[in-house]
Amino acid sequence: MLFFSRNLRKHLFSPQPLISTLLQKHLPAFYTYTQKCTYVDVYMKWKKDSYYDSIESIHKSIQLKPLIALKNCISTAPDGCIPISAVSKRDKELGIPVKVARFLRQYPSVFEEYTGPEYNLPWFRLTREAVEIDREESEIYRDCKGDLLGRLKKLVLMSGEKRLPVKIIQGLQWYLGLPDEFLKDPERNLDGSFRVVEMEDGLKGLAVESEIRVLSVMQKNGMKRGGYGGGPMEAMPFPFFPPKGLRMKQKISDWLYEFQKLPYVSPYEDYLGLSIDSDVSEKRVVGVLHELFSLFVEHSAERKKLLCLRKYLGLPQKVHKAFERHPHMFYLSLRNKTCTAILKEAYCDKSFTEVHPLSTVRKKYINLMMESEVILKRRRMNNRLVDSQNERPKLDLDYVEEDRTEMA
């Protein structure tokens, strides 16, 4: 409830009331925007795009993640080789959908099988090509540690309380490009800006203290292009990449035009004063998703994996609606029996500079994986050739040998 002085009451019913001027001096700049709710029920029919569905670095991640987990088990072994018994019962832990031995034999270009020294058990070691990529990956972890820490720091700073549970961060390690053992020893791997804190429900969390203003990727690119000064609540349009053949109704087109002129709220700024049902709040949600995908290696993620961030990043309950309402920024791929959200700008705009240092290495792993298909195909062809040579010739039942006829 607002209380006004006697000098202010006489102006309430004057032709030019003074209350609006005084309120604007004491309330945040976004107050005038939060009162304007011009929600338009946007429904755009999903259209398949073969370009985004054919990005192997995104859709091969389901097989690549358990492959790298097994690769780490072998590379960290004392002799660089392990028996099958060392990982045969760790399929659920490593995220392997089939038996471990079968999975290892599916990729002969990465894993080399041989007979072990004892009990004739199958042993596995990395191929020469896999060892070289593993060495390159280790060098990137060492040389680009500051970049990885910066991405983790940005993720924590996007939360309202500047802290996130460690359990949630571990669920996003693959997308952030962090090593498997990175958060198991935080005192050794993290710098002084991180603190391990106790959160609700007895969860351990990571907190970040930073007095330096953090700029989002949208703000950096807007300053490079010009027309954006980086001020609070300054309007900035999103980069659009509309689907081919997209037809919008006039009211949706008008809403989208007005949506671009709304002020941009950075994911690292306070959002508690925004109304949930306002267009400015929706633009902030889209900006949060844009910044989040900019931190990921492939600039994409399974849509269901982002639901755990709703509470901490101030996202609405139906955050998935943002992808459906903005197909000019995000593409939803239905490959691999899951829904993967992809940031279009990262694959359509060459000026997009937020390239993850691990993206090149993962592409090399995927290319090496695809060579396994050629090797297995060649093996099947050789086996068929050997079988055909070893087959006994078909007998002619009507043929009678000459020697037998003479003996008869």
C-alpha cells in the first residue's frame, strides 16, 4: 500500500497529476514496462529442417559421452589397458545402453581388443589415433582452464542468489565441457572466486563472489555491431533466423516487431521486479536461454535437461514454451528419440565468436567413431568371402563318375 503526503494528495485529481512523475523517480526503470502485458498466443507449426538434423557433433553426443567415459577409464589405468572385468558391471554408471563388451567392440577404431596375460580374458587399449586425440584433449584442459572456469562462473552468476547446487552442475558437466573429476576436488580445480556452501535440503553448492559487471554474449555482439551502449534496460533486438517457408499471421508479426523493441534484461542482472506475465519478462527468459546455450560446447542441449534450472535461474514453469514461441532463434530436433534444442545463431552467423575450446576435439572423436563403421563393414565382407571359399561345392545327383561306371 502506498501512502502520500498532504502536498501530494491535492495533485491526484489535477489535470496533470504529479504522482506519475514522482513514482518514476523512486521505482526502477522497468516499472513502466511491467504494467504492459500484450501477450499474444503464438502458435507456429513445427517444421523439420534437414540442416540442423544433420549436425553430427550434436546428434552423435549420445554415443560419444559413454565412449569418452570408457576412454578415460583406459587412459587413466596404470598400463593404459584394462580387462573387460574392470568395466563390465559399470554400464549404468558410465551411461552405456548395452553390454560394455559389445559397446567396446562397436568402435574398433577407438578400442583395440587383444587376449590378456591371464585366463585368456579380453583386454582393451586405445588405438594410436585415440591416444593422440586424448593427448590433445588433456592439453586443452590444461591450457584453457581459465576459459572453462569462466563458463562455470557465468552459469553460477546467472542464478538469483549467485549459487547453484553441485548436483545440478554435475548434470550439466557434459554440456559445459568440464572433465569428469573436475568437481570432485573443488579446492584443487577451482580458483579463489568460488566457495563451497551449504544449501537447502543439505545440498552442497558452489557460490561465486564477483564485483565486476559481467556482459552477456548478446551485449558483446550488440556493442560490436553498434547501436547498443550496454546501459540498463536498453532496447536491443535478437538476431533472427526464420525457418524456410515460415508464414505468420499479422497479429503475430506485429507482436514480434514490438517484442524486438522491448528493453533487454541481462541474465546477470536482478529480475525480481519484473512481472511474470509481461513481455519484458519473456524477453529476459529468451535472453537467459541464449546465454546458457552460448556456454555449452555444441550450443545445444536436451530440452528436459534444462528443467532443473527453472528454480535457480528464474525461469517459468513452462519454459519449453519459449522454444516453441521463438523458432527464429531455436530449433527443436527430434532425432535419437528425444527433443534437442539448438541455438541457430551459433550455426548460421559467422560473427558468433563464442566457440568452445573442446568443440574441435569432440568433432575428431566423432570422425574416429564413424571410421568404425567402415572397419566393421570391411570385416563382414571378409568373413563372407572366407565363408564362400570354405563352402563345399554342391553335388550333382545325376552325375556318375566314370571310374565307378567302369567298375560296375
